[in-house]
Amino acid sequence: MRKQLWFFVAVVALLVAAWWQLHADQQAAPGTLLPLKPDAITHVTLETGRAPAERYVKRGEHWWRIDAANETRADDQRLEELVRIAAAPVRSWQPAAGYDLAKIGLAPAQARLELDSETLRFGIATAIGHNVYVQVGDRIGIVSMQHMPRSAQSQTIQAQ
């Protein structure tokens, strides 16, 4: 009986230690680029390079390009990829004041993505790893390069 009690105490102690570690890891995690839920986003503006801005609005279940004289249906899948950038996991955050924005490609930005009223400014790739600098307000986040928005030709984003 006494061995069972010690075994039970040891198991409880291990469970408490595991819970504490998980909780500490969650508190220390840098989070995502934006607090927005991708499914709730209804307006997207994308600027890349010198190309004109692309503007989209979600109505019902579909995305529409609204920067042309006539609204055209956009590729829903591509726009869903753009809004999912809001939930991109950040590897680390640093104050923007600690960087020379021109050296990391943020003055001017390589791409600018506006999701509803939040703006993400994308810079160049980091020196190590497949990551990119992203400015959100007065902070710089480092995220995987897979989250860098791509400009699309109008014929590739229109619904077929």
C-alpha cells in the first residue's frame, strides 16, 4: 500500500511539472502576427513593389477585386492564403527602434498587406534560415518566408 501511495505521489508530481512547463511555454511563445481571426477578415489590400495596389472585399462566401473599374470575382483560395498570414506564427519580436529599417528591406517595404485595419510591412529575408522580417506597428517580427505575400497577375486571381 505504501509503495502505491509513493507511486501515486510521483505520478501527480510529474503531471504537475508537465502542466507547469506547458503553461510556461505558452506564456513565452511570441504568438501570431495579428490577433485577427483569418475567417473574420473582409478587406484585403496588397501592395508589392511598384505594382498598383490590389484591393479585395469578401461578400458572402466569395472574394471580389474592387480596385478595377468593374468588380471581378477573385480566386477565393488565393485570398484565403493571404488572410491566413494574420495567423502566421512569429519566431521572435523585437522593437522596431532596434533596427535600421532600410537594411532589413522595410524602408521601403518589399510588400505591404493590409488586413481589415491592420497593416503588415514585409522586408527582406533574414541572414539565417528561411525567414523574413515583418513590421507590425512599432515591432519587428520574424516569420517563415512561406508567409511572404505574393503579387498575382489579374488573370491568375480571377475565378474560372
